[in-house]
Amino acid sequence: MRRKAVVLLSGGLDSTTCLALALDAGFEVYALSFNYHQRHKIELEAAQRVVAALGAAGCLNLDLPLDAIGGSALTDASLAVPKDATAEEMQSRIPITYVPARNTIFLSLALGYAEVLGASDIFIGVNALDYSGYPDCRPAFIAAFESMANLATKQSVEGRLRYTIHTPLISMSKAQIIRTGRALGVDYSLTFSCYDPTPAGHACGHCDSCLLRQKGFAEADAASV
Amino acid sequence: MRRKAVVLLSGGLDSTTCLALALDAGFEVYALSFNYHQRHKIELEAAQRVVAALGAAGCLNLDLPLDAIGGSALTDASLAVPKDATAEEMQSRIPITYVPARNTIFLSLALGYAEVLGASDIFIGVNALDYSGYPDCRPAFIAAFESMANLATKQSVEGRLRYTIHTPLISMSKAQIIRTGRALGVDYSLTFSCYDPTPAGHACGHCDSCLLRQKGFAEADAASV
């Protein structure tokens, strides 16, 4: 019997690559997405396209009204998404697009889903290199979450499951992520990364996420010439 | 300025006592409740009564459709709530009323709420003595969650907040909890503990939660005679 894995899937470049890697590793994959009332909830359409293209044994889209908590430009329309940040700016600050405790919340729900499925493996596409300085993308956080998870559930306490949080992208550059996904046949035109899409649903081209994506493709394409 | 605290409040006996203790300790209290599509969502009316009676600087009720994940008699109507368990049965098994990763999920959302409020203190009414054997009520789990939380957020990583997860009831019997609350003026007739209320909203009197509550009041009243 194939081992089951839960993959957190936003529909962006990183989580889509993560899904491809989990499938390539032979897992029976269950994708988990969240409508967290994010400014860019159009990314959920990309998540659906990705699941349709790559395949998954199951997928769950959970409603999670994080706008009621707020505190981020991604969940509070009154806060502006920063545009045209330099690489230095991106490395030197945790931006207003940080969503309080988001990865803790997402991983916690993934843990509950994994326990019900009998899955011991959870994939998250965090990345500590070309990223926006988010605290919950760092290896120390992931290790602490994994330790906590193994004390948290019936399945782990009764010794039936030992959870592993997989972060296959954590040390990759965006260009490496793109090359990895392309080698696995990922069509990145299906994915969507922008934090602040236009009313027509197009990427803004200026937020941190757009800039990192553009830089990644530029580097990946230059390397492949 | 008073320190802020987030208190997880279900409307039951334990979390209500926890709220009273946080207020008594001088915190500016923000109550956080969840409509997790639980069988006994009538408990949320009790949570409102408790906040009205004891007071709170704020309260937030978040919708969280854990029935989409299922795996528990509390979120899946097709699973029966166990009735009339003996004390030995309660101590020897993790029952079907266990909700996968529930306290991890609730504490994660409390962490996000705390970060936005600038609160470093989170109260949860877990109890490792008169309880149903849930793994996420044990001191080892709480300690692991606290360690993880302090690596998870912008406020903790930038050194502005050091989170403490308070579990003032963890070593108390139900009778001790009731005596503690009574000394603080808690009116327990406002609270609601049953997992499986009747259609009219009355406690069933036979689930683990009802039995523990009855035993607690019997012992507290015997001790006070």
C-alpha cells in the first residue's frame, strides 16, 4: 500500500513544485488548500488547475476566515501590499504581507487531516533562501512544529504514526525550484503567485511574490541557455 | 498598561474557570471561541453568556469547518458519542470524541490572534486529571507548543513578545476547578458541558463530559458541606 501524504497547496510556484515532488516520491497525495479570505484568493483556481494536471488522490479546500483576525496586508484590504522592494529590503524586514501564525495554522489543520487519513507525511513548500523573511519558513520553526506534532495526536501518542514535515524546497533558490519542477513536467503557466492581483485577475508584477517569481524564471532560463 | 491575554473559551466549565482566573490575575482578556461545526455548538451560547457575565475586553467567534476533516463523534454526526463509560474506561482509552489535532488548531489560531493584539499570554483550560485521555491536554504537548510558538511569529522572532501558554487547571480535579471558580464568583449555571445535547438543547447526562461534570459537582458539594 502506498504511503499517504498531505501537501499544502496554494496554487503558487513553490507549493506546486512540492506537490510534484511528493507524487514523484511515490506518495498517495492529498492536497489541502485554504480560502483564508486572502486578497489573492484567485490562487485557489490555480490550485484546482494544478491538481487537475498533476493528479491527487484527494483534495480539500477549507474555509478559514483569517480576515477576522487580520494584521496582514493579505487579509486586511486597508493595508497596502508593498511594491518594487529591493533584494536588500526583502532580506532586511518581515513585511506587512506576513500573516500572523499562518504556517502554524495551516500545518495544524494539515496535521488533523493527516491523522484522519492515516498519513504520517506532510509537505510544505517553505523556502528560506529566496523568500520574504517570514519566521515560519525557517528550519528551526519546522523542526519545532514536527516535535510538537508528535506529542499532539492520538495516532502519534499511541505509536501508530510518526509525523514528518517535509520541506524539500527549504534550501533551494527560486531558479532551482523551477528547474526541479520542470524536470518533473510541471507547467508553471498553471500556477499563480501574485499577492495583489488586478480586478481582472492578472499578476501585479510588483509585489515581493511577483518579483521573486520573475527573478526565478530569469535565472532558470539563463542557466538553461 | 494591563497585559493582554487570549483565553480559549468553549462555554464549558473548564474554560469558563480559566477566563475567571485570567481576569483575576489582572489581564485584559480577549475570549476566542470556535464554531467548529461541533455537535454541541449550543455551547457557544454559553460562551456568550459567560462573557456577558464575567466581562472581557473583546471576544471573537471564528468559523472553522472541522466537519470537512471529520474523524470525531463531535464533528461527524454518523459516529455515536459514547455513553455511561466507567471511570476505568475513561482513563484507559482515547475516545471517539477526540477531535484530531483540535487543541493544536485552536492554539494556533489563538497564537495568530495574540500576535495581532500584541498579547503574550494564552490561556487554555486543559486538564490532565479528570479528563478523557486526550493527548493534546498533557503538559508535554503544551510545553512543545509553547516552544514552537516562540519560533513561529514575527513578534516572537523580533524579540517583542515571549509567549506563555497558561494551563492553570492542568493538575486540578473537576471538584477543585469548581471550587476555584466559585471562589471567584463564577455562576456555573451559565456554562454548558454536554457533547451530545438533546434537540431541545438539554445536556444528555450520559456522555463523558456530562459524567465528569456531575462527578465534579458531587465532590465539590460534598467537600463544602
